[in-house]
Amino acid sequence: MTTRSGQSAGGSSPARGVWSALAALAILAAVAAPAGAQTLDRVAGGEAFRIGYRQFAPPYSYAAANGQPSGYIVDLCREVADGVKRTLKLPALKVEYVKVTAEDRFEAVRDGRIDILCEPSSMTMSRRALVDFSLPTFLDGAGVVTRGAPVKGLEDLKGKKVGVLRGTTTEETLRSTLGQMRIAADIVTVTDHPDGLKQLADGKLDAYFGDRGILNYLIANSPAGNRLSLSDQYFTFETYALALPRGDQAFRLVVDATLADLYRTERIRDIYAKSFGKFPPDQFLNALFVINGVPK
């Protein structure tokens, strides 16, 4: 019960209760925030902004023929770097590119080796125990590559040797799905996608399971591409986002604001077309841009 003066029957103010709750949340957030996670403070002090990228995850994140970090998601992170520079009003910003692998990428964020992970990282709740995530950057899904005719379903993989990239949600999904469907297949993990497709082309694997966007790109640029077929079916849907240090809310706001600005403007068209060759994208990705073009 509340009195006319706004005091409850017990004598405590509702407003005071709200502020107490907010203060408690602030204390919890401070405790949860990892030491050294304040990226903007460190960069403002003259240290480099460190972008983590993968060498073999085209067209999202890869080392180009000249050795330079390239790809759609790397380009998004270059926009983020510009956003950091504007926010801090820096005359110049030193950017370092740090190569990571599928196995160590999230630990690289957690341990402070990189400030932002710029590659096809799928958002999952278990990964949020290690890192935070930005607004989504892409929607993709897993497909299967085979020699000759494409598979029509996972049942076609029974008794086959199936390759998959080690340490990814794609590997987890493949193992769990085949187990649930009671499909006996020999799962072979590889360290990078080009190696997986090479083993497939050489007959060492019967099929290769991976993200469709990456597989499409690699097949189109492979000497053996005319012998490889990608299934039409999506076996998973993956939402990609940029992985960030946990508890660094000021930095996350700059990242999300940068992405939202891109999604609201024509700039995203140029960035998308640079890697994928045309715009608009499919209906799923177009919806992602609309939904995440959050107003200022």
C-alpha cells in the first residue's frame, strides 16, 4: 500500500527502491567487468586498436594475395575503427591486425590480445560466457559440398567421410544432428576450409560441411570448382556478430552505433558489393539491415 506522500506503508520510497536496485546492478556490472577491458581508454592513451581476423574465412575475413586483411566483416571493422577515431577525436588511430584461428579466436578477445573479432563468428549463449557480441553482421547457414551430384539430405552422408572445420558451431551441429538422426558417418576435422575442400577434391573426403557463404566463394575460386557441388538446402541458420570484450559497454556502444549507421545508409551497399558483387542481398540479410538500423 502507498500513502499520498508517495511513501509505502513501510516508510520506504519506491524511487529509492529503484535507485537501490540500479546501484546494485552497477556494482554487479563493475565486478563482472574484466580487468583492462576498457578499450576506449586504452586507445585514447595512444595504444593501437587491435582487429582480429582469420586467414581462411573468405569472403568474410581472410588474407588477400598481397597479404592484407580483407573481407566483408573486416571492412565493417575498419568502419568501427573510424567510429572509435571520431568518438575519441583522435587526429590519427594506429590499427593493428592480429591473425587468429578458429580454435583461439574467442580466447584472443577474452585475454585481451585483440579488441574486436572480425570474422564469421556465430552468436551463441555459451560463447557469451567468454565474450560480448555486437549487433548482427550477417546471416548464413551450413551446407554440404560433394564431388558430382549434390546431396539432398543428411541421410546421404551415411557411411561417408565428412570433413568440417575444427572448433566451430558447424562441427557441433554436424555431430549432434547426425547423432540425433542416427546417421553413422566418419567426421574428419580440418584446420581450414581450403584444406577441407582440397581433401574433398582429392578423394580423401566424401563430403565437406561448412558455412554456405564461405563454401560458395571457395568453390567459385577453386581450380577444382567445376567438380564440386554445393547442396541447395540450408542445414542450419547462423547469425554472425562481432565479438567484443565482456563488460566494456562504452566500446560496445561505439561498435553498435557504427553498424546501425551503416545499415541505415547507402554505405552498407558499397561494403556489401565489394565482397559479394551485388546489392540488394537476399531477403534474410536485407531484413537484418532494416531491423538493426537502430535510430540514433
